[in-house]
Amino acid sequence: MKLILITCCIIALRCCWGGPSDYTLMLKLQEDQNAPKELNGNYLIKELDRKDVSYFNLNITFNNNTKQVFGFSGCNRFFGSFSLNNNTIAFSALGSTKMICNDNANRIEEKLFKTFQKANLVLFSQNGISFFNDKKLLLYATTEIASDNIKIEYSASSRGFHKQIVITKDSISTTSKRDSKSVTKQISPEHLKQLIEFLKSVDITALSSFEPPSKNHQFDGAAIARLTIISTNGKTFKTQAFDHGNPPKEIAELVKEVLSISENIE
């Protein structure tokens, strides 16, 4: 129940930015989720000044050991350094390459650099970070899925049916019968890239809260299925049981891709 409430809060935040509640909500998420308070690794920038900027593929990478920061700002690659003291953040020595881009890319890049200059506070959640100027929300970014640590498991079974799929960065293994050996093949870079794209759109920390659209598996009307994702930090997240062929809408495209790749190697 607690995870469901947190997830609902995140959805409300993304859909209804604004007002003094932004800071209060993100502070509560940081406390309730016992989120790590360390900037390290890759993040995808989703929101700038309450607007969706996913189209521009903005990203930022922090190196906690060297206190260096770099990323893509819509037109150029940028680089610099940062300091973090509890939740107080400051950027310095920011620079960038000098590419010539279209007006939209230039505008979004200028807005991002201004955000870095204004940001003085960062709040953490399990799947992202938010930059503030005092208590005004400036930026929201989500943890980027690292393909070198990805692991996806899909299982479906009934009295007369069984399927087990395990995908890592290197391979995909499929078992189609109980007590039989799995078929394992190398996964193509194209398939892996597509899976990563679908994963980026899923809040894996909320997997267990996704409601199945049907429950025919409860009376043998469908094979019982589950999706499991092992995150980059080794944590395991599982869905509720759902009907094979009818997953929760939040993971429908991801499950479809997993099954499609599996069918191609059998």
C-alpha cells in the first residue's frame, strides 16, 4: 500500500507540476523511500521548468569520486564539476563543445545551462533526482537504465503450458517445456537497444503496484504470468500475477518486445 501511494504521488507530480507542494512531495519521497543521497551515474532529463523535454534526449552523468559532471544538452556535449553537501548542490567550471544546431536545440540548451546556474538544492528518490532553486522546482531526471547490468525475467505457466524467458545484456534464454533445457542465443544489439528504450518508460520501482487488467489465471482461464526486473544496483522488482497475453498497460509494450525476441530464437 505504501508503494502504491508513493507511485501515485510521483504520477501526480509529473502531471501537475507547480505550487509549493513540489518541494514537500519530493522531500517526502526522499525520506519514505530511504533514497541514496549520492550523485553518481547516468540520468535522463525528463522535465525542465515543468515542461516535458524527453524529445531532446538530454542526459547528465555524475562521477562521485572525481566530482566531475558531463552530458548532452540538446546540441552540444557539456562538462564541468559539482559539489554536494547533504542536499546542497553547486555546479562550476561548466563548458561545452561548439556545435551549430537548430533554434529549438539552442533554446533548450540555453535553458538547461541556466538551470545549472540556478540550482542550489537536489532531492533524491529511488528512480530519480530533482533540482530546485530554494523550493522552486527546476528539473526532474530519472535514473538511466544501464545495459551492462540489465536482467529481465518473464514466466508464464498453466497446467498445459510453460514458458520461461531470461534476458541479459549478452543473451536470451527460453524454456518452453517443464524440465527441458533452455535454448540460449546471443541477443542482437538492436533488440537490446529496443528493450532499453521500453525500460526507460517504466518505473520499475512501482512494478508491484501495476494492476492486471484481467485475472482469468485465478480460475485456470489463462496462464499465470509475472515479469521480474533486476535493477542496476541488484535490487529485484516483480509484478503481481497477471494473465499471459494481457499484462498491465504500464508494461504491455515491454512484455510484447520480450515475447517477440523470444519467438525469434525458438
